[in-house]
Amino acid sequence: MQVPAPFEYERATSVDQAIGLLERLGSSARLVAGGHSLLPMMKLRLANFEYLIDINPLHDELGYIRSQANELRIGAMTRHRELLESDELAAAFPIFRDAERVIADPVVRNRGTLGGSLCQADPSEDLSAVCTTLDASCVIRGPGGAERVVSMEEFHVGPYETAVGDGEMLIEVRFPVRANGGSAYQKVERRAGDWAVVSAGAAVWLAADGTIADARVGLAAVGPNTTGIPEISEALRGHEPAEELYERAGAIAARVCDPVTDQRGSEDYKRHLADELTRRTLRTAVERARS
Amino acid sequence: MTTVHESRTSSFDDNDQKPVGFGRMLRKEDPRLIRGRGRFTDDVQLPGMLHLAILRSPFAHARVVSVDTSAAEASPGVRAVVTGETLKGLGLAWMPTLSNDVQAVLATDKVRFQGQEVAFVVADDRYAARDALELIDVEYDVLDPVIDVRQALAPDAPLIRDDLEGKTNNHCFDWETGDADETEAVFARADVVVAQDIVYPRVHPAPMETCGAVADFDAVEGKLKLWSTTQAPHAHRTLYAIVAGLPEHKIQVIAPDIGGGFGNKVPIYPGYVCAIVGSIVTGKPVKWMEDRSENLISTGFARDYIMRGEIAATRDGKILGIRTNVLADHGAFNGTAAPVKYPAGFFGVFTGSYDLEAAYCKMTAVYTNKAPGGVAYACSFRITEAVYLVERIVDCLAAELDMDPAELRLKNFIQPDQFPYTTKTGWVYDSGNYEPTMRQAMDIAGYAELRAEQAEKRARGELMGIGISFFTEAVGAGPRKNMDILGLGMADGCELRVHPTGKAVVRLSVKTQGQGHETTFAQIVAEEIGIPPADIEVVHGDTDQTPFGLGTYGSRSTPVSGAAAALVARKVRDKAQLIASAMLEVTVADLEWVKGSFQVKGDPAKAVTIQQIAMRAHGAGDLPDGVEGGLEAQICYNPSNLTYPHGAYICVVDVDPGTAQVKVRRFIAVDDCGTRINPMIIEGQVHGGLTDGVGMALMEMISFDEDGNCLGASLMDYLIPTALEVPDWETGYTVTPSPHHPIGAKGVGESATVGSPPAIVNAVVDALKPYGVRHADMPLTPSRVWDAMRGRATPPI
Ligand SMILES: Cc1cc2nc3c(=O)[nH]c(=O)nc-3n(C[C@H](O)[C@H](O)[C@H](O)COP(=O)(O)OP(=O)(O)OC[C@H]3O[C@@H](n4cnc5c(N)ncnc54)[C@H](O)[C@@H]3O)c2cc1C
């Protein structure tokens, strides 16, 4: 049994109470959501915190998937499993179900949350790539109920670093809903439940004439952050979907990504996958947008 | 004689036939294990028990300058802090390994691998013990490590084992087998010679239950009770007696339920010794359970052989000879678990299942700054490496000759009339009939159809591969004339006692770690004396309650202790016959054994059951002259030879040309382990071993960075396969009994682990044929397969 260093523990009773505790305890405190990223690090003593504030009691408040006009809102405490099982979400953004099928295993998915995934800001985090692909924005709440909304680009400051400050909390993620959209996700892993060697998400919106009105690609595990690739969006916009176009997008993905050689694979191979998976997900996203 | 059986898929309907003897029956141990009533080492709770945690070296190679324990000692709940210096005072700083080397219990002079034991803390609970480790201040003087095994013997390589007197380099041992000159002559006149460098990477057995112990030393009685995760309780007890100087009758080793061993629980680890010392020092029971990372970085690894294989043949595909050169990485201490006269285990069977004219192997083993080990990880003492070498090199030859790999194998098999067959490296294969086994595997697979499908797919640019492996194992160590571990002969005792009411207890020296001994051994005894398995209690794992024997590994339980169980039951039956003759008032010669009872020949109505005989044996009334009361016997069985199971495996893979991911689509395993005791258990062993094989072939490897940091310290980094990586196993079997085993059984526990990796690798290499690939080393991760497709296959180390 791996044993973490001593810490104190408190269950949150409300979002504002949790934020109040964070504010008071400063950087020695951490929120624990699903705990599937935080606790392994603490057990290995790679991270030590004096206080854990358990926000699982806030699941009622922050666990939801809600449709608004032109927008879908997902609460930060929504669990992987809920994202996987939601038909409403799968209808709006099939990329979510694609991704959730290949994230970890049922035990992790039962507990792990959207908010925890984004706040962990691991460059291999699949949901970060999904949110980037869908051009999501994050609602961060601070002391006194102050809220700000930031884009995914602003949210990810660096590996394992986000825009969420010491006395703040991510409470919601918002996804713009546009007509004639399709999306898809693919991951190459060494084994089921392993983190990605590389994964790619693609979202495409078609114009009435069948050309690409807009498209976005998000990659994971190929650089310090899971970032969108504006160059691909530019290359695709206004064109008829076609294999050559996906190839061009794939080539951009391979060029602009920034992978390193590690146990999961060589840099070359990862660049190749960025290309291959970009093409594959764009193809599927277009098929889905058309149907 | 071989019988061929079609059992293409395993049906589960008839798994519980409740046989009085051999046949399918559900496992007797399963209700306990499934319902959470198993009792593992970590379940042991004793009054006043303390907890032990071990401080380990962060460096692969460093001099220990000083160890300051004062802050740890002052930490709340801490009862004792022990360092190498403390142990030195007790003469316990070093202990012997299973290969006549020594290993540090706690480092005194240097640390020699990352994760090596440096000090331990005993405290009131696990948390206090673990927290206090952070307070031990060790000053290290970091040294250059030897990580690249190929550099271990370089003249300027840092010296690892300066503790060994006169040692000036990192050489561990040399070993050779076969005839070098004869082999050279055969190679010189061969039409075709193929050579290939082949690496079997370092892997870890990774049992789900990590290693641990609870030591309880009673200073008044002078008795040590040790619950521990051991596959060999008796061997451990004797070694503790020798190491710690405790009298052997005052040591009781108990192996409770074990959550997987795979060879990982054969060695004595420093942690066990620490727990014993901890209990002696504190006067309290002390528990040590290592965590996952500790298990992966410090306990016995397996494989780590860098091999060069060469094969010589005629142009028409008659294999003439095999030659190999091996560089073996033994880590910092030679902890190989193998009979002492076999420093390379049974690697000598690298001649495989083929009738050769000559064979030769030369091996050099070296020390490196890595964890010690070389355990029998489901490998029957290095047969995994041997089978992988021969089955890979035979495929290389098939490619060179442009011959079908199945045909090449069929052409070169040792023929049934050649058994017993003495190989060119001196192994005497007891029995075998290879062609029917191979044919059955090909039938189940639909081999010709698969090749046709492959041709079509290749034409379309799809990558499909078919891989074959045919193995012969050598298991059941072993004859005591040449097999011992640290002087302990590898014969096994067994005791059988039939109670007055006809229920029985059989006591074994071997110890299950999941193989189902409580069922199999009850069935062996049931087959011989006709008492139903449900009425036979199997006692094992406790040295105070069982006869001496060397334990369970190397697939030896059924070949050795299984024979002992059958023979002890026959002894009991012989005595029962004497009693029956008195009960029925006829001569012994007039009696006939019909399973479960003795009948008067020609008059079946006159009969007594074994249960009636048992009551008579314990009851009132006279027994025949010279017959003592009671119905029990004991035996020590010394096998006259090993047993040689064989099997034919066929694997079908699909490789995604875009991502290089390998999918194992089908796997056909036809095993011949001689007489089959419980086919359901055999299938379970085969399924597990095949899954293991998928892991080794596709994902498992313990690797290190250049500083000697272990990169496989968690199950997120060291991948083991899940149900999602494996297909539905298709199994079949043939039966070629062992001629010298009392019931004709051969071991099967490791067959599938030994036989499956080459089938999978051969399949992947076959799939990549359009890319001109002839060999690619394990683990065949997508990235490494992609490299191979680009003509850049590299060894993993
Ligand atoms: C075996 C295993 C396999 C995995 N495989 C994958 C995989 O394949 N792909 C993948 O993407 N992920 C994988 N994960 C990670 C998993 O998805 C985690 O659940 C997720 O990364 C973190 O979510 P969590 O809710 O568990 O966060 P926690 O571990 O509870 O928290 C993570 C971090 O986020 C902070 N945090 C959490 N919620 C908030 C909030 N609302 N506001 C501000 N800060 C917050 C915490 O303080 C902490 O620093 C795996 C995990 C495990 C254990």
C-alpha cells in the first residue's frame, strides 16, 4: 500500500464555502474531485498538500449537462461516466463519447470529473483535447462569487498549470453549439486504459453548400499543452471536404506539434500519429456532420 | 501412445462433473477466494502487531557515507530504526542468494541498484513507519553506474561487486553446453546459415499481491513464526535456519493464500529478513508489506537475455544445427532461482522440438546496477528464453528458405519412435508425439484458409500475420542426483491420512499461488483410493503441518508432488487391501480394486468400501498379522527424470498500417501435458499463460534510463495486459503420457507463457513481411512496430 504524507481533510458544503477555505489556506490546500490524478501523486509523494477539501458533496450542484440556446453547459463535477452515458451530449458532440470510451477504465470513470481533468492540465489529458477541439470556455469562480470566463487557450497556462488561482475554482465548462456540426476523437494507446501515445479530436461545421464553414483540431500528448491548431482551421475553412484536404491538415498537425520521445513512443512516431489521427478524425467528423 | 482430442472451444457447461478422480470439477478453493474469505499475508492481524517500512536507495550506484536515524527515532509511534550497521553487528547484513551469491539485506558499504534496501523503521502503524522514512538522513557518494549490459565487461566499467574478495570486474559466470567443434563442422557444411540477434527484455512477474511477511518471534519459546508470501515455505525455513542461526525446529513458515507468484515469490527478500529482525528487536509481531513500486523495482525480475541465434540447414529445409551466444544481465546480485548446477536454468533445451546433428551455446553472465533476480517467471527456469530463441530463429530460416513455417517444423520434428530422445545438449525427452499436436492446431486454425485470406489481404495492402510456435518444455525439477537448490535436493514429501469415517487429509510440500492445488491434489488422491475429492482436505503451506519439499515453481508441482500424492495413495491402498482381505476372509490375490472398494474376484457382491476399511483400520477387532492400526502413509518422491510437455500454438494478428497497432485476432493453443487431471484447471492455466504471453510480446518491459532509474515503477509505466488485449482463446489437446510419472502427468503451469510469445512475435513479423521485416524485438508496442515498418527496428536495450 502506497502511503501519502499526513494531511487534513474537510468536506465542502457549498461552492462558496470551498472557495472560502481555499482562500484562507492558500497554496497548501487542494480541492479533491474524483481524486484519480491527485491521490496517485500524493501516494507516490510526488505531491504533498497539508489540506484536502473534498468537493464530492458538491456533485448535486456541479454535476450536470444542460442545453441552453446555442450553448451546452457542463458542471465541473460531472463525472466521466456521466459524460459517457449522456445521449444528449453524444447527439450534440459525439466526440465526447468517442473520448470517454478510451479514457482509463470504469473504476476511474466512475469518480473522475471534467473539472479535475481540465485542472490537472496534464498534456495527455483527453478531455482537455476534447474541450480545445470544441472551442470550450471555462467558468472560474473566485472569492465573493466573482466569476470570469476564459477560453481553453487562456485556461491552460502550461503543463499542470491553469488560469485557476489559489482562491478559485472551476465550476462550469461551456460549449458553443453550431448547426451542421460533426465531431470525432481517436486515441492510440499501448493498452486499454493507458494514457495516450497521441490522440486527436476534430470538429467540423458544414455550410449549406457542403463546404467546410469551420473546423478545429485538438491534439493530446504531443506538447506541453493540448492546444488548438488555428493553421488547420484556416486551411480547411471554405473548402469542399476531401482526402487531399485531410492530408494537408494532417501534415500541418505533424509539423506544428511538439512531441518528445518517451516510453510511449518516439518523437517521429508521434508526429506520424498526429498526422494519421488528424486525418482519421476529420474524415469521421465530416461523415457525422453530413448525416 | 498419443491420443488426439478435439476440444476446440472450452465449454463451461460441464465444468462440474464431480468426478471421483480425474475430470472437470470446480475448484475447491474458489468459494473462499471468490467470497473474500481468502486469508492473505496482509490479512494476518496479531495482538500488538507493529508495522515495518523500508528505506530504499534513490541511486543505482553510490557509496553509503553515513546514515543518521536520530530524527526518525524521535518521530511519533516509531519503535525501532535499523540500518546496515546494526545488522552487521548481528552478522545479518548479508544473506545468501539462491545461486550461491550473497545479497545485502541492508546496505553497509554501497548501494548497487535503485530501490536497494538501506534501512527500516518499525512503528505503531504503516503511516508512522512510512512517514519516519522521510526523516532518515542518508549521505551518498554517487558513483557511475553500469546500466548498459554490453558495457559491463568494458575495461573501464565501474566495479560493482567490490564486496567479493579479489573481484576486479563485473563478470558473474560463464557457461556452455553442447559441442562447439561438432557444431562448427555442421555449420561449415550446411547449405544455408541464418543468424539473428534476439533480445528477450527484462520483464517482471508483477503478481497482484505484492510480497510481504508477518514475523512473530516468541523470545520465551525461542520460536519464530513467519507468515510470508512464499512459493517454497520449506526451502525458506531451512535457509532462515542457516542464515539467522535459529534452530530449524523453532521456525515455522506459513504461506497463507497467495495472490499470484509467477516465480516472484521464490527468493528470500531482504524484507522478510527485516521483518524477522524487527520482531526480534521489538519483541512484537511485525508486519511488512511492500507497495507496488517496491515490488516492481526491487524484487525478482525475469529474462534479460541478449542472444545471438544461428541456425544451419540444407537447402531443402533439414535443420542441422543451432548455435547461440548469450549475454545475460543478472543485476547487482546473482539471485537466479535455479538448481545450482544449472546457472542458466534449463536454457539448454534451446534445441527445441527438432532432431539436430549438433548444438552449442556459450553464455556470459554479468553484474549490472539493476535489481537482482532472474527468477523462474512462469518460465520453467529460462525455458522461455530458449523456446523464444529457437522458435524465432526457425522462422527466420523459413523466411530465408521461402518455406512455410509449419512445413519446416513438421519436417524437422523429433519422431515418435525416437523417444526417449537425448538432445545434443544432453536432455532426455521422456515422450512426445509432435505431429498430431501440430496438425490439430492447424486444423482448428484452418491454416490453409488463413494463408489464403492473408494473400488476399496483402494484395489489398492490409497487414495480417500468422505466427506459429512449437515448444517442448522440461519441467518437474528434479532428480536429486543432479538437482538441488543450495544443497537441498528437489524431491518432495507427501503424507496421506484416512480418518475413521473415510474422509482424508493429504499434506503437501508444494504451495499453490492460484494453480488450484486444493482441487488437483484431491483429485489425484481420489483417483487412486476412490474417496471423493470433496472428502479430501489438502493441507499445504505450513511447515509445521506438512512434509519437506522444495515448493511450487518451474511447473514442478504435478510432476513431482503429484507423483508423490499418487504413490502415497497407492501405499494407503495397499494397506487397505490387506485389511480388506481380512474383512472378506480371502487372500490379497483374490481381491480386485474397483475404484472405491475391494471386491472378491468373480463375486462383486462381496466387497468392502474404502470407507468401511478406514473404520476397520481404526476400529476394534483384530487386524491381519503385522498390520498396524490406522490408515496412513508417507513418502518422499525423487523423480527419475524431468517431464517434457509440448504444444503447438498459432496466433493470428492484424496490424493497422496507419497506426502500427497490433491486434491479436485469434490464438489457438494445443497443449500436450500428458494425463489430464482437471481439464478445466489446465485450461485456466493455459488462458492465464497466454495472456501473460500477450503482455510480454506486446507491452511489458522493465527499462532503465542511463542513470539507472527504473522506468517501470508503477502499473501505469509497466503495462500488463487486460481482457481487452486478448482474444477468445481456442484450445485443444493431445495426450502423450510421461512414461516414468506414476500417472503419466506432465506439468502445464508455464507451457503457455513459454510457448506464446514467439507465436505472437512470429505473427507480427509475418504481418510485416511486405515491408521486408525479418525480425523485431519485444515489446512490440505501436511505436516499435512502426519503426520496424520503416526498416529501423532496434533492440529495446
Ligand atoms: C488508472 C488511470 C488511468 C487514467 N487514464 C486516463 C486517460 O486515458 N485519459 C485521461 O484523460 N485521463 C486519464 N486518467 C485521469 C482521470 O481522467 C482523472 O480522473 C482526471 O485526470 C482527474 O479528474 P479527477 O476528478 O479525478 O481530479 P482530481 O484528481 O480530484 O484533481 C485533479 C486536480 O484538479 C484540481 N481540481 C479538481 N477539480 C477542480 C475544480 N473544480 N476547480 C479547481 N481545481 C480542481 C485538484 O485540486 C487537482 O489538483 C486516468 C487516471 C487513472 C487513475
